[in-house]
Amino acid sequence: TSTSTRTRTRTGMLSLQLKLVLLLVLCVCLSSSAIADSQRTIERLHHRIQEAQVKKTLPWDTLKWQFEEQKGLYPSFIHVNLVGNEFTALARKYIAIFDDNFFVTAFVTQALLESSALGTVKLREGAIDDALTAMESYHDRTQPESNSPMRVFWPQIKDKDGTWITQPTNIRNVILNETTLTSYIKKFLTSIGLTWLWDEIGPTLEIPSHSLTAFYLPSDFDDSSANLILGSLLRESNYTSESKAWESTNNNYSVYANTIKKYAYTPFSKDQNAWIDPRTYMFASDFLSMKKKRCEDGSGKCSFSLIPTWAENFETAKKLAPKGMPFNINNVDASVTADAILAIVKTLVTTPESSHGWFDEELQAIFSDSVEYVSWSISSKQVFLRPDIGLLYYPSIYDMYWFVSRSVFTLSSLPTSSPIYSKYPVILAARKSLSLAMESAGTSQIISVSECSKDNRYCFWDDFLGDGDKGFFGGDDKKYQDRLFTTAATLNALLDTWTISSSQTGRTWKASTPSQVKDVISKSERFLSENIIDGPYLLENAFFSGSLKTITTLPFVYPRSNFMFMNGTHIPSNITFQWFDHNMHSSSVAYCDGIIPDDVFQKALKTPQLPNIIPNYLPPTTFPKNGFNTEELSGTVFPFWSSPALTDALTLLALSKFQALA
């Protein structure tokens, strides 16, 4: 009996071992199959991105209504956020203008370089060179220094007085040929029996010629930072000749550093750099109040500086008006600041220590303060609650999470013994602060708004595009038009937060990664992999926008220190809507100066700021329930930038990162 029992036991053990081996083989096969499927998706995505890149420069042609397209750029289009029924949704989708900007091509190229470094794609010969050649034309020509990395959003042209101004080529031509455009659209809609639709959207397409002044932009710390990040990725890549070409015209990092120091927002100062957009002040009021109290009780310093959006202040805007920054006052967009933080980090990490003279004590202080501000924005949930005024140019909060996570990944992948940490303690502090913000509050916020399919195979995220539409018979008719992009941006954010680089596979999980995070990442990767090529969702996004969207993004509805003409004359409260609409961009400025006493600020929150124009409208203290699709004061119509190529590129990057974990 004993022998029989031992025999059965050995047989059972062999059977169990065989089953385990078979199970292991099955898992390996399934894993290999999943990787193979993912790789096929990656290759198809890469092909689609390659096809999207402009291969030949096309000029503007009024007769053919042909938009100008520059060789090497990746397409992006300006749409209008029209919200309503099915026909309105079609107008939102199909009324689009090709936009020749630096921004989108920089981000698509970054994603391609990162994916290439992970070994998932081999880039088309000439793709990087063509993109770099196109982006070279976006140098800020107002900068006298050579090899400046400062960039502008749109191409610059010489104005009649000889000054360089930034203008979007196609928008400029559309405005100057507005009659031709609106007549064409009206004739088309009328011919197919949609006269009523023209009556609804026609007024939103009528753009007065004076509105061109809204497109006069200086260089900014978003495009310029994206350019520096691009240069860093080129240095890390195998594209040696392209990297050398970039370095030859962009390696004067001191220009970037000095420009930040010149225009940083300094609320404790007594000069015009203490002036800031009322929207920024509203967003950051609790933070600024905290800094003031710490200064007064001795627990904190009495100086503070933040990286702003524009390379300009009121003094320069006054000289250039109406050719300066929007509303003639600078602002702080936490996404822009996060991008600048990454640019500084990547440049320090990828260049020789001997070339770091530009990162002096003054810039280190601005960097440290900016890291604290971005971390506070996330940890306090303020950016989660008020993205409308905290992220003025990025309607999607998920962009910001991704920007911050890129710094987290870069810094977390360095060993704690790295010389950069001992030389620059502010860099080590940034690693701790940004990691804590994203691993705790940031991840919690992201997970809290995730959605999963009924069968629990997929997880995904939605933003606002198409989610405010109504059906023919009333009722909500959400279209989830930015689901793919939003999920791709968010998946990148989670992967960059919870993984570090690995010499063996490319990426590896942090030991502290929660199982819930891994599960959501896996399911969102599956969603993208199985839907990005042939799924039912659009590739649209609202990656970028102007700062003015809903009524809650109008700077004049918030408390301010002053509202005046550019010559300093105070503007009376009895202004008319017509005057306000015509002059708010070019002839006036509203700003907050320094740190406003709490009692004064709280009293202003209970007072309408434009009593003759919007009677009884108090400064908004919350973001509307329907977000950027709100119908409050008819405030949904605004332009946004969408790039299907960018959706593809961010998906390609996310799938490449996930595959590198295998």
C-alpha cells in the first residue's frame, strides 16, 4: 500500500509538473502572440504617420481654396467646438483649416524618436531630416543672438514697419478672404437643404479683419521647451547627423535661460513682472496666499518666480501693441511650466557638465519654484478642479499629467548616485516632489475618472470632444471623439510615472507599482491596440486651444488690480459690449499686481467684474459641470487644434513603452 501510494504521488507530481510546463508554454505563446499583434499594430501606426507627413510644399491658392502646406510638417487642423445636433457635429468635424505650426510636428517627432529608441520602429529615411528642416523656419527672428533655441508657434513675416510678427499663414488668408470662404460654405449648405444650419453656424464663421491682432504672438516657453526636448532626444538617438544639424543652430542654451529669467512671474517683486493674468491669479490664489503667509511668519522665503507662457511682459507688450501676447499680459499655464521643467532636466542630463553654466543660481531658484507650483497644482487637486484657468492652452488635463510624468521618468531612471544630483540639489528635490505628486494625487485623479468596458477587458479615458452633442429628438448623444487620444496621453502618463529605463528590455516596473495601476495600464493598452487601426472611434483631439473658450476663461470676469488702456488710463465701468469686443485684445489690459490681501480678494469674488456687460455675473469659482461643452452664456464656441497624426504618434509611443516591459 505504501509503495502504491508513493507511486500515485509521483505520478500526480509528474502530472502536475507537466500541467505547469504546458501552462507556462501556453502563457509564453499567448504572450508572444500578444507581442506580435502589438508589433503589427505599431508597424501599421508607423506607416500611417509616415503617410501623413507632408511630402511636398503646397502654396495657398484662393481660387482652388488650397491651404498652404509645408514639406516636413505633420498635419494639424483648426476646428471650432460647435456643440449641438448631428449636423452641428458634422460641421465641427469637417470645417477645418490646415495649420502650419511648429508645435505638433515637434511632439510627433519626439514620439517617433522615443519609439525608435525602444526598438519598435525604424524611421523612414529622411523623415527626421524633413521635419527638422521645416521646424528650422520657426526660429524667433527677433532674437539677436545666434543659435538661439527660442521658437514661435507660427511662421514669422515682416510687417509694414519692418518688425517681425507671428502669423498663421492659412488663418491669415482665410480672414483676408473671409467673404470667399463664407460664401462657399453658405452655398454648399444651402444646396443640400441645410440653410437652417448655415443660420446657426454662419455667425461663428464671420471673422472680422481686426481679429488678426489676436494672432500676433511672441516666442513662448512651450514651443521653445519642446524644441530643447527634441534636441535632447536627438542626442540620445542614433541619428547622429540630424543631431549635429540641430546642435549647429540651437545650442545657445543661455538665450533660453536668460529669457526665462527676464520674463519670469515674480509676485513678490515691485516691477511689472509681478503683473499677471487674472485667470492665473484666480487659479493660484491659495498657493500665493500660502507663500505670503510663510514669508511673513519666517517659515518661507520672500521671493518666488515661475516660468510663464510668453517671452514677454507688459513693458514689451506696450511697445509692440497690438503685436504682442494675448490680452497684453503674461500668464502661467501649468502644462507649459511642466514642459519647461522637462526641457531643463533633459538638457542637463544629455549635455556635458562643462556646458551647464546657463543653469546658474537664479535659474535654479526659478526651476525649484516652478517644480513646487506644478506639484502643488496636482497634489492640491486644483488643476483637476479648474483646468479651464490653470491650463489655459491645453484643454485636456491629461496632456499635463503626461508632461509631468516625462520628468518623473527621466529623473527616476537616473541612479541616486548620479553626479547631477550632487551638483544640483534642486534636481534631486524635483525628482522627489514630482514623483510624489504623480504617484499619489496624480495617479489617484487619473484612476478616478477611468472607465472600463462591461466585460472588463478595456479601460479608457474621455475628455470633452463630441460629448456635449444632442440627438435629433433631444437627449445626450455622446460621440467620444477624443477617446483614443485621451487614452493614449493618459497611458503614456501612467507608464512614465510607474516605470524606469532598463538596459535589458528598455523599461521595467518600479517596485512600488500598485497592482491596480498595472491592471488599468494593461487594459488601456489592450483598448488602444485593438481599436486604434480599425475601431469605431475618431483620431481627433483637442491637444491645444486658445486661452479663451467658455465664459470662465475670460480674464475680465475675475478680480483684478487694474483694468486700463495701454497708456495707463483707467477704463471706466460703463464700457459697452461693442467697445469691449473690439478692444479687449489690442487696446487694454487687466492684471493682478503682486499678492492681493485675502480680504480684498474675497470681497472681489462677491462683486461682478463687468457689471454693464454681464450684469450680476460673479467671478466663477468652479468649472461648469459640462466643462468646455457648457451652454452657460452660450460659451461653447472656440477654436481648437486637432491632429490625427499626433493621436497615432502618442498611441505608437504608449504601445512601444508597454512592449518594452515584456
